[in-house]
Amino acid sequence: MIDDTSASVPTFDATSWLAREQEFAKLCESIRPENKAALFDALAQAGITSVEVTFDGYGDSGQIEDITAKAGGKDIALPAVSLEIAHAEWGSPDIVRVTHSMKDAIEQITYDFLRETHAGWENNEGAYGDFHFEVNDRTITLDYNERIETSEYTQHVF
């Protein structure tokens, strides 16, 4: 076995990572009002009063399960309109703007919020929940459930 103590081992710079994470969080916050306004304006114009998005993930994969739009208490189809949504990527100072269908815009915003609030939500035992978009209030509420596996071990010697 060769002992090469002169080789440099990369180290994790927590201070640098934290600074990058804080910059990413600021960038995400800066685009949120614009994205919400674009989405809620389009939903209101279509007569939609609320949207519910369900998601589920585990075992290192996750997905949007369903998107349900309502006009009052009645289900309604999402309109075939396009809207521009801003998107931030971790580690990049650039904001990317992409034109999406309304369904894809809702999915993009939902995935972005999950990444911002619960990165890795789809890993291991995963998580599931719902996003509630209330058009009149212009609010988005996340109900989030994280699965946790536990184990208890006890040994007694007498």
C-alpha cells in the first residue's frame, strides 16, 4: 500500500455552501411575486376559484399525482393558455423564463416550492401532500406529510 499524504483531499466548505444557499433562497423569493401574479391572473381570467395539486414521492422518485381546478365548487378543466414563469437553478445567478401551458406552469411552481421548502422530499420514505391555490386570496398553502421510518432496539441481559 502506498501512503501518499501529499495528495490533497477536497474538503467541504460549509461557509461557501451556506452563502450559495442563501443567494439561491433570495433569488427564489425575488421571482415568487411575479410568478404568483402571472398564475393567479390567468386562473382568475379563466373563472377558476381554486386549484388543488396532490404529490407523492418515495424511494428517490416523486411526482405530481393530480391537479384539480374548481370554479366555485364545480370541477373545471384548465384552460389552454400559456404563461411565462421565471425559474431559478441552484448555483446559478441567472433567472430563466419559460412559457408553459397552465398545467405545466402549476407543476413547475409546485416543484419549485417543494425544492425550496423540503428539498429531497422524494427520497427514502418520501413525503406526500397537497398544495391549495386560492385565487381570490391569491394564496398558496402547502400541506406536507413526511414519512419517517423508526426502529427501536432493546436488549436485556440478566
